[in-house]
Amino acid sequence: MKLVLVAGSLALALGATEWLLREFLPVRGMIYELDNRYLFRHIPGSRKLATAVGEEWPKVLVRINSAGRRGDESALPRAVHRVVVYGDSFVSAEATPDPETFTAQLTRLLNERTELTVVLNAGVTGYGIDQESLRIEDELPRLRPDLVIVAAYAGNDFGDLLRDKLYRLDDKGRLIANVPTIDDALRRGFRAPFEMSSIQIVRALQSAAEGWALRRPGQAASPSAPQDPTAVRLANRRSEYEEYVLRGDTVVRSLLADQYDADVSLEPDSESARYRVRLMARVLERIHQLTQRSGASLLIVIIPERCDVVGDCEVTQSRRRYPGYRPTGLTDALDSLAHEQGIARLNLFEPFHATGAAGLYHPLDDHWNRSGQLLAARLAADMILSSSLLRPAAGSAGR
């Protein structure tokens, strides 16, 4: 009888531990899956434990609701205004607690000064503006927002267009859809987390064991020949252009690993840079047409690359070798494209620079921190309300 009681108690304890881990500490939780239309997307109802940059604790529990957006499960209230924010990891902000993200701060600030407003976080880490354009096309008829915000990250959004291979330009410079193929190695990488044990206790033990192994003293890696990081980035950007545009290779080999748009920044007159800018112009034009058709306003929030606005990295320190470089080059390119199309835009370079940009980004990461997201939300709220961007969309009354 005692053995039965002990076994029962142990089973209950393990069951409770497993439930707690799944609910609040989902070790190695996977929140992405491959998708035929968007290349990949959030898994509805998934969870992931993210570590805040530069910290070991607290960790951030990222919840993906049944609609595939970050946030707790909740029915959309009958709001007077509805805003949807599309973007990449700057918007999804997995290392930031929910209440301190750009979208949550914007919700609070707008509700302090206007009628009930709901701001939906439609950010997905690794997304480019091309993927966002497809989601906008699919979601606007159902969501019926009054305002669509597209957060454009100047650091790599031009490059996403050639890595994702979802669009290309024809001989007359018109935007045409492309059907890419995802590389087999990339597919295996997305499947790997699902091939692990589904038991969270086992995953926690595996993670702890791997962390211990990584901390063990081992043989030092042999030194490699030093490379100029800026030259490597430029070579990679040229290679992307040649692979997709000149050779017509439609295999996607990278989805979550983005790099600095060195060609647009350092060699803006190069063939690869000019093509990326023309392609970006057509994708923004498409988004503008989609929002106009739905009756929603459109705002582009332009987020500067940390390296450019802070000026403390190898790119800004090697400007003598690249006379075409300007710290505002990437943000100015996006700003000009939006201006040409008559799209409202909020360029964050100057206000970030004037505030002391180093304090607005994570010290070990290129992403904005809580302070950066709060400043951006304040500026966005001011612009939205002063520019009457939050007018109710057609058909939004009584929803």
C-alpha cells in the first residue's frame, strides 16, 4: 500500500510539474511552422520561453493566440477604433514582456487620448515587408482595421525581399509574384524541435545538460584568418542579387537569419542596391493599394539600424572606404519611397539620435529595448492623433 501511495504521489508531482512547465516555462517551445504562402508563420496556440537579451532571468513567456498573433487569448472587443501593426522581431518583441511592447504601449497611449482603441500585434520575427503584404491582403477583409501600421526595419528589410524570393520585377519594372522553394536543410531545421521529446520535463533536463556541456573546458578553436565584416556583408548582398535576379535561383535558404543591407547603405548606386530599392517601392505601392481598397489609413514607422544611428560599429568606422555611405542612408531610402507614394511615415532616426540612441537599444543586440519601444509609441500616438489617421474605416461602425 505504501508503494502505491508513493507511486501515486510521484505521478501527481510529475504531472503537476509537467503542467507548470507547459503553461509557464515551455522549454524550447516552437512557435513557428513552415507555410506555403508566407514561407513560415506563427503556430496558433503555441508558447515559447524567450530570454531577455543580456539577462538570464526573468524570462519572457511568449504566447501565440488562436489567431496566430502574440498575446493572450481574448475575443476582440467592440472597439471604436482598430489598429493592426505588422512588422518583424521589432514588433513581435519576444524578449520584451507583453505590457512593455510597442503595440501595448501604443494601445495605452491612444486610449488615454481617444475613444476605445485596440492595437493588434501582427509582428512575426524574421518577416519582411513582402510577407507582411501577403498577410495584409489576406487579413484586412476580416479584421477591417481603421489604421494599418507597417514597422519597416531599415537594417535588413531591403535584403528580405531577395532572400524571401516572393516577388520580382519584370522587364518593365512591374511587381510580379514568384513561387519559391524552401531548401531541404531549412525544412529539417524547422522540424528539429518537433523531433525532440514532447515531455517538458525531458526537454528541461536536455537543455540543462547541453548548457553544462557548453560550459565545460575544451580545446580552444584554432584561430581563423581575420576578415573585414563590412566587406563580407557587401559580398553576401551581391551574391544574393546575382543568385536570385541574374541566375533566377528560387530556392529559399534563409528565413530567420538577417544581415545588414550593406549594398543599399554603402554602395547605393550599385546594381543590387538599385534593384532592392525598386522592388521595395513596388511592394510598398501594393500595400498602399490594399489599405486604400479596404478603407484603412496606412502609416509606415521607419526604425533605424542601431549601427547607423548610434555610430559605434565597423560600418560607421569604415566610412572612408565607402564614400556613398551616410548614417541616414537606409532610413532616408524608405522615407523617400513612402513620400513618393503619398504614404504617411514616421522616421525614427532623428528623434532616436537626438534622445541618445544607445540607450534605446539592447546593448548586446540590434533590437530596441523597452525605452526605445516606449519612445516610438509616444511619437506614433502623437502623429496618429494629430494627422487624423485614426478615422473609422468603411463598414467599421457597429462591429
